[in-house]
Amino acid sequence: MVPFLPVVDPLDPFARHLAQLLSVIDLVGRLQPPGDESAAARDAVLLARTSTGAERASLFQIDNADANTNDPLWVMRLARSSVLEDGVAPMAAFHPAYVSLLLAPLQSGAVESLGPLSGHEPFYAQHLHHEPHPPRFAALAPVLVDGAPVGVLEIARQQAPFSPTELICLEAASRTVAAAVYGTRRERSMQAMFTSLLPELLDPARAATSLPARLRDWIASRRMAPTERQAIAVATTIAELAAASPAALELVQSVLSSTRKAFVGREVGGWSEVHGALRC
């Protein structure tokens, strides 16, 4: 009896490889950042200034403001918009010893309205080379990403304090900054990861053994939000399990599906459905 031999189409490997390439191209296209980060920052600061009636607005990125970290405090102005064409460079590093004014809204998590301010306020007095127009009135809003403070949006003027309505506009502008600037940064980070790893993703001979290690190295070398880092770490673990066992991958898929329904979907009746899914 002649054993049955399946007919293998010589074009099948090529077709599968082409389909994979097309899927990757589509994925990278979806992850393409919508615009330049600096342009998004300039636009957001301009809108913040005009919507609040301010004479000037600035966006500051603040790293390591948490007292529990051992890393040095770092403050950078990313964008600046002024009614006056004063020629001041929008990007500048500010001395961490004189930025307590910026740290107050980060600690409170709320908008701070200030004024009338003294000309001796350290934040302005010590940075005249970066900001030559100390204001009489200012307002500061924290910029939050995933609940964590990453920066401060400042508006300033000379004539009068900011009204409650203008402060509401400032708070809305800070949320816009978080979405436009830091959202773009997250997408760019994801795109960089896929660009770095795509050659190996398309090489079956190497992906099963070295991809998880390379992905972990990539994560460790980039600065990103904790939730973003955790999400990518989950993907790394899934890649390892996929290489280890089809049964392990199927189990992970069942667990993730149940978890998604429990936390994202609205149609789930409760945890009983999740436990039922895990018993299969």
C-alpha cells in the first residue's frame, strides 16, 4: 500500500510569506505617528495661550520629580508661545534648584493660579536668560499621562489674574497636551520597536529563540510609561510561550480573552464567567 503523501504547492511558502509581509506593512502603517512631536507641542501651547487670554504659554517636561527616585530632577521647556516676537528660544533646560514653582501642581495634581508675583520669585529671577519677561500673574496645570505627572503647562500675563473660565481652558489644554504630545511619543516608541524587530519577526529560524531576549533588551533601553512597559512585557512572555508549546499559547489566549471581557467589555455578567472560562 502506497502511503498517502500530501500535495505541497511550491508557491505556498511564498504566499504565506507575502501575506505576512502585507500584514506587517499594514501594522506599521497604523502605528505611524500622526505628526512631528515638536509641532504638536507648539500647536498645543499656541492653543493654550489664545484660549486663556494669556500673553505667554510654555510647556515643561519634568522627569524624576518623585521624591522616592534617586535619579536627578530634570526640567526642560519643550515649547513656548508668546504674543511678542521676542526671539526667545522655545527649548531650554531649567536649573532644578529653582523650579519649586513648577513642582507644586505636580504634587497637588490640580491647576495652580498665582499672583501678583514678586519679581524675586526664584523660578523667574534665576532664569531671565531663558525667560526675559517675568509675569505678574501665572497659572500652572499638571500634564498627566496614565495618572502620572510628566510635565507642566504654564500660562502668564501682566495685567490681571486668570478667571475660573480661563483656568478651565488651561486644564483642558493640559489634557490636550497629554494626548497630542505624549500620545505621539508612545506611538513613535512602538513604531521604533517594530522597525527594530521586524527583520527577526520575519525570520522563523531566529524568532523562536532570540526574539524574547531582544525585545526585553529593547524595553530596558527605552524610557516609557510603566503601563506601556508592562504591556510590551506581556507580549514578550506570549512570544516565549508560543515558542515553547502550542498548548501554552492556547491557554494564554483563553486567559487574555477572559480578562479582556472582564475589564473592557460591558456584556460580562461578572467574575463567574471568567472562572468558567479558566476551567476549560
